[in-house]
Amino acid sequence: MTQKQKIPLSFYRTPSGAEPVREFIKRLPTEDRKVLGSDLLAAQWKWPVGMPLCRPMGGGLYEIRTTLPSGRIARTLLIYWQRQLVALHAFIKKTETTPEADLQIARKRQKETEHEKE
């Protein structure tokens, strides 16, 4: 039996050096931050992981589904790229489906990430 290894997690970085997902997480209340962090950690240890934690969104994009202690729902959109998980976008979900605007942000950052590191 092979030993499962933790997959590295990195955060998408804008050209100016900002890390939008890390900043989103830092703005959450402490308990919410802990739960979201533990879901990201679970994905790192169990990748590839399926429902209910992680759902494929097509085109190599995945969402980590987190129910926060505050009663809200968070989504972290990420890709598996060059043997690591890259968190591209995170938001508080307010509708049944993932908003198209949030998917577009993640897909734009996905393209930037995949082209920058080739």
C-alpha cells in the first residue's frame, strides 16, 4: 500500500502580488476560517476527492464546498496543476447554482496560471 502524500496548495497571485483567496479567508470570522482551512487540508490529503467535499466544474476546475459555522456557504474554486492544487477564487454562495461571474473569474485565473507556468 502506498502512503498518501499531502499535495501542496498554492494561492493564485495577481500581477500586483495580491492573493485574493488568501485575503478572502483572512476576512472570515475565526471559526469560519478554521472550517474552510480544514476542508482545503482534507482536499490536499485525499486528492482526488469527490462529493460531498469537492465537485468537478468542468475543464479541470473544481469547487471545494464548505458549510461555515456562521450558517453561510463558501466555495473555493481550484485546479490541480503541476502536481499541486491552486486556489483561484473563493466566495460566499448566495444562490442555488454557482454564479457565472464567479466561474468566469476562476476560469480567467486558470488560464493565466496554466500559461504562466508552462
